Amino acid sequence: MTATAGESPQLHSSTLPVCAKAGSAGLVAAALVAAPLLFATTVKSAPDEAIQDAQALLDKTLHRAEFGEVTPGDVALARYNLLEMRLTAGQLSLDAFCRAAEPELKAVAADVDDDPVGQKKQWLDAMTGMSESTAKCRAAAAATASLLFDAKDVRYSDDAVRQAEAALTAVQTRAARGEAMPLDVSRARLALLRAQYDANQVSHAAFCHDAVAQARELVKAVVDAEAVGQTWLADEIAARRKVYDVEARCTG
């Protein structure tokens, strides 16, 4: 979200372009059905790095808000991200998280464009009452992770690898024509690595060697794009969560 040009961000798509409108009315519904699993897997036990990153991101966003560079929704999103990291680190109870998260998510949603398939309404419905019900809270968190942070609970196959390979080739072609950003390429490369790993096509060691570097490259690409107004805060949060996910897989 930026405070310039009078534009509001849009919900994440399941495809590669950043901040595109989502193409399926069932995305929120699917997130709600899978809420307990998604809530457990999207944000894993937060390492110290994740909490420090979330606090630094909030501090930076608050500073930018003082100069009118971001909207109240950006600040709310940064606060929500820190709440989730503190929850998964055991610094907040689930009840405390749910009570604090509901107003922050509603402030985020206020800055997001309406979409033609009604996903924003479903998202708002999911978060209403989350402070009073842990089940609704988990569902709202899962929907948020899916819509804003590109979180997916997917079991990959050889066919999924072929699709990821085709997606990477397509985005590389678009990037060569100036129609895609470096972060799109980084995201597609990381998605291919995940697909190959989960389909047992690459070893654990090979995955960890390449994926950690690729995830950190994605963060850099997103931050660079955000600096010139090409992405918004949710993209940076999503990229950083991919780093934590990869590191969690590769630690121990």
C-alpha cells in the first residue's frame, strides 16, 4: 500500500504477478476449510530473526507513516505481522492474539480494493468476530495468509514440477521483454525448488543450498521494488516468511 496516486492494493493472485486480483471466488472458502492446518503451517515457530524482522518492519513503517509515505492500513499490517510472530514464538496467547488481530486486519482490509468475485467480503466476514471465537480467528488468519502472504498448503507431484518449470520459463520470457520484475523471477525459481523438493526430485542438501539463497534474493528483490512503489508491505512480509519456511526445513 502506498499513500500516493490514490491507489489501493489488491488481493494476491495465485499466479505470479504481485498484487493482482485473485481469480477464484473459492480461494477464501478453501482457506477457511483448511484453517487449522494452514494456521499451523503458514507461520511456523518464529525464530528470533522473525520477531526482530517483524519489529524492525513495524518501526520502519511507523517512521514512514510520519512522512505520509504509507497508509494506516500499512501500519496495521505491520502490527498484525508482529502479533503473529509473537504468537508463534509463545509470547502471546491465542486469545490475546485474536483480540488484538481483529481491529488490525479490519484496518488492512479498509485499504484493499474490492474485487469482482467477492473475496474481500468473504475475508471481512471471516475476521468479524474472530476476537470472540478461536475457530473464527484461525480461519481469518488462514484466509489472510492465503490472500495477502501467498501461503499455500500444497502437496507437490511430478506434474506440479512441470507446471512450475513452465511458469519459470514464462516469467523469464516476460522479464526479458521488460514485462516482469526481478522479484517475479525469484519467486518462480523458489516455487520450482519447492516443487522439486516436495516431489523428491532434489536432495535435502541441494534444496537447502539453493533455496535459502533464492529466498533471501527474493526478499532483496521485493524490498528494492517496494522502494520505488512497485510492491507493498504484504509482499515483503510474504517474502520474509518464505525465508523462515525454508530455514525451518533446513535446520536440524
